[in-house]
Amino acid sequence: MNLLRTTREDVVHRAKPAATGSLFRFLQMSGFSFLLNLGLTILLHQIFHFSAELAYAIALLSVLVTNFVVMRWYVFSGSGQPLARQAGDFLVASVFFRGIEYLAFLLLHSVLNMNYVAAIVLVMGLAFVAKFFFYRQHVFGTRPSIDSE
């Protein structure tokens, strides 16, 4: 019996409680990010008179940095992936997600004349589910080593 070798059954057995915990932590982080994004957008738009589009773009960039730090060390901690690799993967995935979110916001707010706050709530709610599964599986998940196959 090799104590250093992890079987697929071990991974599946440990993944269920870990997935539940990471989902709760992702929900916490998302709630914080949502409030930061919404609050910063409203602050920049209402107080500093930035356009809603520019205010939302600035808020998205601010949340991007915050989310990587929180996901790396709190939500999906312990993946063992190198920081630079995860940062690169996260940046590519986040740019893609944020681009889709921003285009969806523009469509809802600027084209369909939806209130900017309602558009943000709708876009961020739909993105939550997609991002959790993608980040858990592709960015912050543990990748099997070549010799564990």
C-alpha cells in the first residue's frame, strides 16, 4: 500500500465536503464582490458623475483583483498550483467572463434601456453559477500529476 498515492476514490470522497465548503465560501466572496461592484458603480455614477458604463467598467476591474486574492487563499485554497499559473489562468478566464458580463450589461442598459442597477443584478446573478463551476474545475482545481494516472 502506497500512502503517498491518492486514488480516484479518495479524491471523490474528499471532494464532496470540500465542494460544499467552497460553494459557501464562493457565495460569501460573491456577496462581497456584488456589494463592492454595485456600491462602487453607484458611488462613481451618482456622486462623481461618471457615466454608468464607465463606472461599471471601473468597478469590474476593482473586483477582478479582489476576487483573485480571495479565491486563491480563501475559496479554493489548497489546490497546490503555482501562483503565476493560476494568476494567468484566472486573468484569461476573468477577462472572458467580465467581457461577457459587460456586453450583457451594455445590451440590457444601453440597448434595451433597463435600469443600470437592475441590469447589474441580472448579469451578476447569472454569471455567479457559471463562474463557480468554471473556476473550481479549470482554474483553482487540483490537477492530477502525470504519475497518478
